[in-house]
Amino acid sequence: MLETNLRAEHSLTKKYRKLIWNRFIQAIREYGLIREGDSIAVCISGGKDSMLLAKLMQQLQRITEIPFTVSYIVMDPGYAPENRRRIEENAALLQIPIRIFESDIFRVVDNVGGAPCYLCARMRRGHLYHYAQQLGCNKIALGHHFNDMIETVLLGVLYGSQVQTMIPKLKSRNFPGMELIRPLYCVREKDIISWANYCGMSFLQCACRLTEALDVGTMDSKRQRVKQLIAELKKDDPQVDINIFQSVHNVNVDTVIGYHRGSERHDFLDEYDRQDPV
């Protein structure tokens, strides 16, 4: 147990310093994710991303000059016993002091039908905010990474007919005073996978009872198709993923046809007659 934890910790400041640790710090600094006095609930699903995030936050808290507190929370939405046990065992191996609370999300989603992943995600978020707030936290930290962000951009364009991003932090509408942060925002998924393999650990993929019964390899997943599309494009241009990421940091507003902020809609004609010729 001690050997696994030491290997995991040592690798983050040595072998994976540039690929993971530096990019983790980059996101925190660039987007102002952690402030002095923050109390942050790191939300652990049992997957590689959230477990890595927990380890990074644990190490950052030890060395930072900015004082903040961390709680490591795990919501059990109705896991099979073996899945919950794996989360507990992995947390013990990495010496992460988790707090587990329970909900009935899997049962509710199963009864409702429809789009289970979307409903489950929304319900999970609400439960995590509520429990974190009970612990006295003002922020929750999720394990979304660089690839999640660029895939979200393409999903919105190709399937949602809108340009949208997964932003690095946002304020909760339903839980005043609470904020969501994504410290892995600049970390690539392939490097997270490499770290998990280097540590010799096996993390949960998706522990949902609804998807466990399906053949994951043939699931009609829009996100999986977008992931494959990016991989194909990178064969011709290795910078494609970085270009997607940078594009939403560098929007030329003068060329945008239309946009909305909340319910208020605008388009380029609003200012067209007042603009100087180009």
C-alpha cells in the first residue's frame, strides 16, 4: 500500500512533472481556480481522472503558500458492492481520506428512462453541491480534463448547433456561494492513462448499472465518435486538438453571426450600420 502511494506521488513531481503537474498548476493560476481560504470538495467517482485530481490536490495543499482546505467526497449512487469496494481500496492505496455518502440516483434514473447519462449527471451535480455545502465547502472540484473540453466544443458544433465550451470554473445557480472548478483543464487524457498504468492501478470506467448491461464497444456514443474524429485529424496535423482548445480562447467577435447571453439574443446586424467599412 505504502509503495503504491509513494510511486504515485513521486511520479507526479518527477516522471509526469511537465505533462501533469505543471499543467495542473497552469490551470489553477491561469483561471484563478483556488483562492486563499477556499474550502474545496474534491469529487471522486472512482475513475482515473478524479483519483488523479485527488492526489494532485493533496500534494498541492502540502506545499502551497496559499492556505486552503480539502475534503475528498465520494457519492455512492447505488454502486454494485464490488465497484464501491474498488473505490475504497484505491483510495486506501493512494492514502486519500475519502468521505462516502449515499444517494438513490441509479434507482431514480432507471425508473425514469429516457437519456440516463444526462439525467444522472445533473442529479449527481446537485447531490455533490449539497453535501459539499454541508461540509462547509465553497467549491467542488471535478476531474474534467483537456480532452473533455475540446470534445464538448465539437459536440456542440456538430450535434447541438451551437458554439459552447466546458469552462474552467462556474458559479452555481442553485447553490448560492458555491463554485465548480476543473483543475485538470490543461491535462491530456493520454497522460492520465499513462500515469494510471505507471502506478499499476485499475480504476472504474463507468459503474452505472444501465451501461454495464450494454456492449460498450458498440454503443452509439456521440462523444466517442468525436473522440475518434479528433484522433483521425491528428494523424494529419498533430496540433489539431491544441488548435481547438486555443480557438475558444481566441474568438473573433467581429466575425460572429449571432450569440446569446442568457435569454438575450444578438446578431451582427445589431451593430452593422454603425460599423466602419473594412
